[in-house]
Amino acid sequence: MNIGTKSLLAGAHCLLIHPFCVWRAWWCLFGVPWDPRILCACFLHDIGYFERDEIEGPTGEEHVLLGARIMGWLFGPEWAGECSRHSRYWCKRTGLPVSRLGMADKLAFAMTPGWLYIPMARWSGELAEYMRASRERLEGNQCFTEAELRLLHSQDPREWLAGLQSHTLRWVQQQHADYLKLRSVRPAKLNQSSPAGLP
């Protein structure tokens, strides 16, 4: 069984756990997500990992496409965009802003306790891939604090996770603050016409 399928079954993107964490994170950031389209997006955004041989890297980054296609077919292009833009790497590749779902997805990761995340990610094979990839991205990156850098260089998965979660939480806080500022200057009519809430 490949790493993508394992991730969805019982790994970091487990369909029985991760979507509910994302839904809860959305609640923390934007209020109670009553809209059923949000719940669908929480469940479908990572479905493209099915049958993927990698999580990080070019093939893994394309996992956003399947969920976006399904959301677009069900609810229209705004929700396809909300789903595809949950990935920071996909957004960099396409030059588009990260969506609300992307903020909730990253907050869900930052809120997941290590006692749950590490065994799941270790079983699927993702942990080693994530630790290796995060260290490769450290070179010349100025957005990490000294404490985070020290933790991210650790061989202990718990310390590594604490460093990455700290950095991710700071990123979410900044994105959320920028989103709220943008919402405050938008005309009310525009806000009503954008159900996907493009940040």
C-alpha cells in the first residue's frame, strides 16, 4: 500500500480524524461552520492523496486537484478554489492566495497533539518524509525563530513537531489577521457575493 493511501486510512490525513480537526479549526477561526459545503470541503480537500507515492514533492502537491474537481462539480468554481487553495505549496505554484480552508487545515495540524500525530504519521511513513522535507526548507529561511530552528533540527519527533507546530501557528495567526483586515475594508455587497470567502 502506498504512502498516500495509508495517510488517508490511518496517517496524518486520516479520514476518520483529520476532517473533524479541520472543521473544529474552522470554527475557531471563522465561527460555527453551519454551511454543509464547509463540511464537504473538510472531508474532500485531501482525498487526492489516494494512490500517491509521495506526500511532499511535485506528485504529492497535486493532491489538491481531485478534491477541487469534486467540490467544483458539486458546488461551483468558488468552492473548487476554496479547496485547491488549501495548500500553501499549490498557492505558491499558481500565484493564488491561501483560502480559509487552508488556514483551518494548518491550524488543525498545529492543534493536533503529538501523542496522536506522531504514531499516525510514523505508521504511514509520512513522519520521516515530513522531517526530511522541513529540514531542507530551513536553509536560508528567515521566518523561523531560533527556538523553532533548534527544535526542527532535533532527531526527536516530539521536539521536531513542537517546532513545526509553533511556526505553523504563528503563520495561521498572521494569515487570519490579514484576512480580518481585508474583510473589514471590503464592501458588504462583495462579501455577500463571495461564498467561498476568498482571503
